[in-house]
Amino acid sequence: MIATDDFQIEVRHGLTEAEIAACVLLLQRGAAVNVATAEEHLPLAHVQTLALLGETIVGVSAIKRARRRYAAKISRSSGYTIHPTMPELGYVTVDKQHRGHHLSSRIVAALLTTSSGPLFATTDKDEMKTVLAKNGFVWRGHEWDGENGCLSLWVLPKQ
């Protein structure tokens, strides 16, 4: 059994090519995001957080750069207007074999120490909705059909 204390949470402002590859592999195994898009946008994120067990990356999250067209699409889909320059919290995933240690909550909380908000996130996972709510995000608008399930918009107001 791995103790919660054995995991390190690190905030990064850029990743090496090897770290990006490891994160993309995690995202691919988690099957929650478009991996090609993640491979392109993860290195461009404002900041990333990693959950590490030793030197192995077992979790990741990021504050993505603002994307005006994407924000407009999310506003239309959810029925709730978000500012077109609002960054997105995303790519939150933890390797399946290391779940149950509250790593998603820990990496999101660490990531939020780098931002004063506002931010938005979308998810179709009940577990992620809980993580977002615990970290101050509020559900806005209505759900809509996504690629993998029924998505909802979560907004963290300016702090």
C-alpha cells in the first residue's frame, strides 16, 4: 500500500519533452480528452501541476491559455456566457492504479495557488465535479452532450 505522503505535488511553468510525453500517455489512458489536442496545448499551458511517485508522473493538471473560439463554443453549449479570455483548468487526470489518494484534489488545489481566477472547467465525471466544488468552482448553465458523456460547465469566480 502506498501512503498519501509518498506522493509529491509539484507546480511547473513548463515541462520537458519527456514529461509532456508521460502526461500525454496518462491522458490517453484516462480517455477523457482529445489526446492530439492535449499534446499540442499542454506545453502551452500557463502552468502545470504534477503528482509524482518518486520520479514517475502519476497525475497532471494545467491552467490552459485562453482560447476565444473555444470559450465561445462552451458559452453556446452551456447557455452561460464566459469571458472569451478566461483560462481553463483542464487535463486533470490520475493514473488508475494511484486513485484513491485524493491526488486530483491535491493537484487542482496546488494549481489554484498560482491563479487568482477566474477560471472555467468542463467535465462529465462525477468525481471531477466533486473536486471542482471542493475547490470553489460553481456549476453554471446547463449540461450538453460531449464526446464521452454529458458535460457541465464549472466556473471559479475571481478571488
